[in-house]
Amino acid sequence: MTHTNPWIESPKSHERERAIKSTRHLLKFVSENVNFDTTADFSLLGQLVALLGLHVGDTSEEVGQTSAEAAYHLHHLIMSKLAKEMDKKAKNKKGNIVNWLREDFFLSGPTIFYNNVSKMAKAFGEHLSPSQINDLILKALEALTDPDKNISHTAGLLLNSFLEECGMEMEELPMILKEIYMRLPKISDPATKEQTLKAVCHVASKRVNRVVDILLECSVDCDGSAKELWRALAADPYANMKIMKPLLKRLQNEDPTTEAFGRRNSKSIMPIAATNALSFLLSLPEAPTIVQNKFSSLLLALVTQIYFLLGAGKSGSEETNHLG
């Protein structure tokens, strides 16, 4: 895999085809002959799943179908290895019952991923370690801006489906969300951008506090990319009910008992970042849903911030006059 994976990304279709076919033959043979030591971890698994998934959407139909077949054999290999390790109990490394058993394959065969690449998240997600998930997500992120729209669109589908399936296990969530924020303006395909925004919504529905903090850190002044992300969260029926609470907490980032002079000189950017994000969110049609029963808390938080800001300014002026 160390030698063949780079060739799968070749810009030349005939080179990609040779690399994918070699990978398919290798995985098919190994999956049918699991008579070897299976204790070692497959460190390149996340990267390989990403490459095969991305090239299911290759412009070359031959490459796409071969990639889907290779992914099928790879999953067959994982399940065979799992059965051998767990004495044929349907459990993964974490001891959890495997939700997507091999019986599903016998219904559709190797075309199962070719017809629906998003199913790769269900098939592989629970078998990937956090570092392998990270490798896969980074590979998908790189492909979001691929000049080939087929690849970029497939990258969006993979990103969306894997973050939905594995979002709770992401170890590098800040890096991933910051990468999405940076790449968003460069995604030219509307369908790819939609899938990317959905991916963020899936994570926010499960880890809303962390997502809100990361977005506030990405853009204090709520720039164009940040607005796209906040708008997507506001439109999502699961995320929009959760984002107000952490935003209110960040709006009141400083202890209300802190002296005004101390508050004014605080190095925290969270209150102003939260204010800018709330200003934008309250201008959207979804604002009533977002605020819901938190209107009084929001009003009190905003008035408190205004009071301390004005109080700090007034206190500073009085001190200056007194010294003069």
C-alpha cells in the first residue's frame, strides 16, 4: 500500500487504473486467505479507505467500479480478520457489536459502494481507530477542492457520511473544522459545498460546545466563511436548537463580578466573537427558532455586556480627569 497508494492519485487515468486493479487483486487474494498473523494494526487503513472511496467517483468508469470492488474486498478482509480475532463473535476492537454484518454484502455484491459511496462510512467507520479516521478525513478535505468535480463531490459525500458516523471519536476536531473553514471559499461546486456544510452540522449536533468555540476562534468578526457555517447551523433542525446556549456562555465569558477595568483589558476574544456571530444569526429567518425560550437570557446577557463596556469607558474617563 505504501507504494501503490500514491499511484491511485495519479493524474493519468491509465496509471490510476493499474494501481487500483493491483490493489483490488491483492485485497481479493488476502481476504480469501486470512492465514497469517492478524495482530498488527493496518496503519494505512484510513488513507486506503479514503482513496478507494474518492475514486469510486472517478471520471473513468473502469476506475470507479474497480475501486468499489477493492473496497468490498477490503471490508471482507476486515470482517474475516475480526471473526478470527474474536472467535467469530460480531464485535469490533472496542468490544461493541458490529452493526453492519457481511450478510449485507451478499445482497448487492461488490457494486454496493459503487451505487452508494456513503455506505462506506457504515461499513468501515466502526473499525477505524481515531488516528485512521483522522487520516481519512484529511484526505477527503484535500479532495474538496480537486479540479475534477466528480472527485470533489465524492469527497463531500465521504466527509459528510464519515463525520456523521465517527464525529464523536474525532481527536483532531479543531484542526478539521479550521481546515473546512479555510477551504470553504475555494470549493466551487455547489453540491460539494452543501455536503461539506452538512458535515459540520452533523458534528455540531453531537459536539456543539466544541464546534461553537472553534468557529468563534476561526473568525472573531464573523467573515464570509464563518457566515456560511453559521447559516448552515441555523438551518439545520438538530444543530439550531443547541447553538444558543454555548453562544450565550461565550458572550458572558468574563465573570460578571470582575471589575469593569479588568474586563475591558481582558485578552479574551470570545465575548466580541460571540456578539458578532449572534448579530448575524439574529438577522436570519431562522432567528425565532434559534432563540426560542432563551430571549430573556440573551437580552440580559447583551445588556450586561453593554453595561460593563460603557461602565469601563466611563470609569476610565473619570480616572483620567482625576489624574489630570
